[in-house]
Amino acid sequence: MGATTVYRCPQCGYVTDEIDEGPGLFSPVAYKAFVCQDCLRVVCKQTDDNWNLREDDHECNYCHGTNLVPWEDDRCPRCHSEMQWECVGLWD
């Protein structure tokens, strides 16, 4: 089961869109958060079986850059402060 989460930075005010993360319960689809190093936004991407970006989708949802890295530490991509999060849903 996956979760839909919104992250907010108390330091600089950056807020993510809804981010889906995790595997589906009845589906082979899995999602993971990545940071675009070009526009400094968190993006949600479908992953392969090893939690890596799929070969056919290496593009930022916002600026269309291809410099995506896994978002591992829940820190703001803009000011590096720890972000607060809120679970806004669960999905299968």
C-alpha cells in the first residue's frame, strides 16, 4: 500500500504537490520521490522493480529537466531544512 503525502518547509515556505510513495497492494506499480536538480522541486515518479527511475521516464514533471536524484532525507531541496509532512491519503 502506498501513501499520498504533502511536504512543507517551515523555513522557506516551499510546499510539494501531493507525492505518491510506495508500492501498490494489488498492482506492480511503485512510486518514489525524486528531486529535480534543475528546478529544485520534489517530483513523484513511477519506478522499476529496484526502485530506480524507469528508463522511459527521466524527465521532471515541471521543468522537463533530466537531472533527477532520489529524495532520501526529506530535507527541503531549496534551503535544506527538515520538512514537515502530512499524509493526505492511502492508495492500493
